[in-house]
Amino acid sequence: MRRLFPFLAALLLLPACRPTKLAGESVGQFRVDGELLETTCGDGHPVLPTLLFHVELRDERGTIGYWKLSDGPIASGSYEAGAFRFEDATQHVGVDATDGHPGCVVERREVIEGALVQGVTHDGAVGGADAGVPHDGGGDGEPRDGFDGTTTVRITPTAGSECSLLLQPQGGAFPALPCGFSYRLRGTRLEEPLW
């Protein structure tokens, strides 16, 4: 557990290595507010009740998308008709293997999904081409230009791993494995780009 948590805590929101050159055309830069929806990981992967970060969405040929954090590399995925999906998986050592013990490696998989919204007001009315896109409304009676989405993280032991030492009955911090957590994301387009 001592080795696992620092790695996992630093990985929220797809900071995996991808191309460093900014591919495609910018869809926009957004301030993103995240609200925790649920978690089943307990102290094994502590989570914040809210998130705040900035991201740039990019589009290449109307099918490939890129998710660029302000202080991180690019993650690639899909972007089509204003809907996007990005997925990344990494593996982390939870318990080192020893003689007679296989050790524990967990996979951390994150999926970010969402759709652009334009002209959304507090009553949920949508102007323009985004009619029918699920959203939460602007909340303040003003039209909003941005996106609504979710990020979901799942932590799962890899095949052949023995992860019982990470569980609470054995002195670990996870109530159970696999476990996961998710956030609702609300992006608001920035009037002036940050980078």
C-alpha cells in the first residue's frame, strides 16, 4: 500500500504519455469543475469531493480527439459530432513479489466521456445544434458554452496477482478490490486561452 497510493493519487484525469506536439485543431480550452458521484475504494485511494482543472479539447478529422491538461501531456481518444471519449490504463505495483508470494499489480483504468453543450440555460433549454445532448443546465440562468461529462476510474488486480495485503482485513486500506470512483464533470469554455 505504501508504494501504490502515491502513484495512483498523481494519476487522476488521464495524464498518460501521448504525443507532445499539439495534434489536430483546438475545439477550445475549458475550466472544469468536478463533483464526486461515488467511490468504493475507501482510504485505498482517497478522493477529493470536488475537482478544479483546465483542459483543452482538440479534434483531428472529425473522429480523433485529444484531451490536453494544462500541465500534462496529451491523451488521445475519439471526438465526433461534439461527443468525446478518452481512455487510459496503467499498471502499478501494490505489493512486491517475494519467494513463495506472487505479489500484487493493479491496473488503473480511467474513462472520460462527455459532449459539448452550447446556449444552455438554467431551465435546460438548448439553442443550436446540441438539442438532445444530456446536460445539467447553466445553473445561473445564463447561456453556457462548454461540455458535460464524467470521469470513471476502476482499480483492478491483474491476472495472477495476490492483493489480499491491500485489503482492510489484512491491514490494508482498500475495503475491496476491484473498486472505483467517478466524478461528474462540467466544463465552461474560457474566453481567453491559458496556453
